[in-house]
Amino acid sequence: MNLLVTGGCGFIGSHFVRYWLSRYPAEPLVNLDALTYSGNLANLEDVAGRPNYRFVRGSICDRALVERICEESGVEAIVNFAAHTHVDRSILDASPFVETNVGGTQVLLDVVRSRGISRFVQVSTDEVYGALKPDDPPTDEQATLAPNSPYAASKAAADLLARAYHRTFGVSVIITRCTNNYGPYQFPEKLIPLMIINALGDKPLPVYGDGRQVRDWIHVLDHCEAVDLVLRRGRAGEVYNISAANEHANLEIVERILDYLGKPRSLIQHVKDRPAHDRRYALDSTKLRKELGWLPRLDFASGLAETIAWYVKNRSWWQAVMTGEYRDYYETWYIKR
């Protein structure tokens, strides 16, 4: 399978690229990434020289570029990780989210349709379903979409476009919706890496509101395995929820990080909550488990401990991100190698 991965230099995308190259060393993979603020080539430095791997810098909104890549590489399937994902940024300015998450997805779908590409996986989020009450059961794939942030709305719109292209044009589309991911190489704006990094520097750990917002957590490698399985064996036109059933309040996560690092809980600093901060997300992944036999491998306690240890050991990676040095990686290393 000649695969095009979009957004392959981001957190989840880079893990998927590395996973794929390791599991399928004979199958070609092209990684298209615009290298915006969260795209980091250093995430994939260890695989840059693989003979079956090719990186292209560019946007999924550039139809001519996407067409050219598909033509040159004989692309047979696309997995779309490319997206602006940070909710806080979408509240400040929704325009890039609509442009990339909606418009870029439409470009990909048009190329898939025009070239007869055999499979398109749209990687989405649990946030499209909106918030759950404390006693509500986890959300299944039949739930109504009710996004509450500009980010979530842009992902919901992209999902609906993907569904429409399947129904209208017969494009072989599958949508995956996953819970909160964690693991190495996650951009430091996200909860877990931000709290680890601040704790290591004995800085305040900012927690929105009372910190009782509940999220359902999954290790990024479990997510990658699920996407691979859906790509190869999922049914066209279907939606598959991906979750490991690990619900934890944000404040609990922060306290676990502090306890692991031996830091005082007095570092926790409650700050003003953000607008429309959803109280709880949780997904029912029964469909994926029963149809495709998927099960998560990593329990949350050990996965979180391994993640914290990775950030402790790899200070140079996150320090380059915090200083902005990572933005120069393409010009100073990649194009000269």
C-alpha cells in the first residue's frame, strides 16, 4: 500500500509514521506537513533516511501539490492527521482552523475522488460530540454531533464533508474519532507535557477552573494501531470511536505528575476557566473492539509514568520547542542532509 500521511510531523502523525515504517518496512510512505507551529521535523529525525520514506513540506490546501504527490508516488490510500487542534488558539482566531481542517479536508477528498484512491481515513476527535454529564454513558457512533468550540466545529464540518463524499460520490471514506492522546513528542501546549515541563522547572502549573473536567485518555501508540486496523479492515462509510476507557479529571492528572516527580502540590495554580470548556468527554469503542478485534495495550498508570520519564530524559527536545529553535530545523538540518 503506497500511503500518504498528512500532518505526519505533528504529535500523533509522527508516531503513526514511525509505527508504519517499523511495521511495514517495504511499504512506501509520503509525509506531507506544512510545519506550522506544532509540526516538528525533529519528531522524525530517526527515520528520515529510510528508503521507503519521503517528506514533503506543504499544505493540504494546495491541491496542485497534493495531486502531484499522488501522481508521483502512486498513492493508494490517505490518512489525514493534518489539522489545527489547540482549542485555545481556535478561540483566539478560528480562521486557520476553518481553512485547514475544513478546506484542506475538502481538497484531499476531491483528489481522492478524482484519482480513484482506494481509501481515505479522516482522523477526528471526541470533541465533535460535545460534552457529557457526569452520569451519562460514554458516547457511541450514533450520537448527534454537538461541538462547542471553533476547533471542534471545524472537525465536525470535516467529518460531515467526508460522510457526504462517501454518500454522494462513493468515495471510500472512514472516520475515526479518538479520545485525548498522551505520550512522547506532544506539543507543550497540551495538558500533560505542559504540566511536566512546568513541574521540572518548579513553575506554577496552571489549571483551568476547578480542574474537575474529565477526559478519556489513550496512549498515542494504541491510537496508531487502531488507525492502522481501520485503514486496512474498516468498512467504508463507517465511523469508529477509539478509546481506552481511562477517564480522569484534569486535576488528578496534574497531581499524579507532581507526585511522580516529587514536587509539591502547592505548585498548582487555578486560573480562570476558558469559554465553553466542556466538562466531560468519554467514548464507547465497542464497535471497533467487536468488528476489528482491537484492544488497547498500555494501561494508563504505566503509560503516564513512561511519558513523564521521557520528558525528563529528553529535555533538549522540549527546550528547542519552548525556545522556538525547532522551527529552524528544516532549513538548518533537513534540506542539507
